[in-house]
Amino acid sequence: KQAMLAAIVESSDDAIISKDLNGMISSWNSGAEKIFGYHEREVIGKHISILIPEYRLDEETHIISRIRKGEKVDHFQTTRLTKKGDEIHISLTVSPVKDSRGNIIGASKVARDVTREKKAEEQIRDLSQKKDEFIALASHELKTPLTSLSGFMQIIDRSVSEPTTKLFVGKSMKMLEKLNVLIGDLFDISKIESGKLQFQFERIDLASFVTDLVETA
């Protein structure tokens, strides 16, 4: 059973590291070597702080204090340092290690490199922000000429009396109103995604609605 567990640990792509309660590294698998760049012989007997950015050293104190209480630290999102000095994002799970008498003598740490996932999340957030900015800009730039067109059509409507011309002007004004609604719908996409869109229900004349569709089809 021990041989099987050792084989699993050694073949894992995750970093599996053990340390004593003073933070001294006592085991180091091949996954840890791939993620952090240190060979086993370079880290055994050294303090775990070689992997921790200076501004995150307090995290180790917090983790060890929880381990001493027999608590498990599950999927803790943080950053750590590689041998080259690069800072990577990891998901960290730390569990107490006990001896045959049940005394806590150290900690077992499993670290998964989630740098690629974090960068993807940041790119998605950046693209989403740019999309919102584009929608807001497009809505504003489209509404400005529509407002002017609407004003011009109202002036024309008041200045003509010929029935056919007046009919076409009226239909043009209706189309401008629909365009204005469509632009508003475009702007509402960001509200839908953020869950802030408010719905307003109202009754419509179905016959008139269908007639408008037929006339504009």
C-alpha cells in the first residue's frame, strides 16, 4: 500500500510537499520539481519560505497555526515563487500529518498551478470590460444622429400636407423610433449580463402590431 501511494505521489502533476511544524521541507515529488523548478536535493531540509513571496509570508504563519489545531486548509488561492523568481498562481491544500499516536508532527501540501486559468479569467474580464465600453460608445454615437434625424422628420412632417408624402414621413418616423429601441436593447446587453435589467410589462394592440410588421417586412 505504501509503495502504491508513493507511486501515485511521484507520478502526480501537482506539487506534493511535506514539511514539519517549523516549515522545514521533508519531501518533494516530481510534480513540485516541474512547477517550482527546484530539484529535490535543493530543497530538502530548507524552509518552505523559499517558495513564498515576501509580502505573503504571513500566510505561512496562518497556515501552520491552523495545522497545529488539526485543521485542513482547502483550495487556498495564492501565489508562490519558482526557482527563476517568477510568481505563479496556485491552489493550495494543506493537511495535518500525524504520527502513530495521533500527534500532529507536520503538514502535507498539495499545490496545483492555476496560472493559466487565472490569466484566462483576467483576459475574459478585460474583454468583457472592453465590450461594455464599446456598447456604451456605439449606443451614444448611434443615438446622436438618430436624434437629429428625428428632429428633421418632425419638421418635414409639419411642413407637408400631401397625404402620400405625409404617410411616408410618418412611417419613416416610426422606423426611427424602432431603431432607437434597438439601440437601447443593444445597451441593455450589459445590464442583462450583470442581472440589473428591469422588465416593464405593458399591453399592446396585437392587430396594430401585426399590421406594422407586415408593412415593414
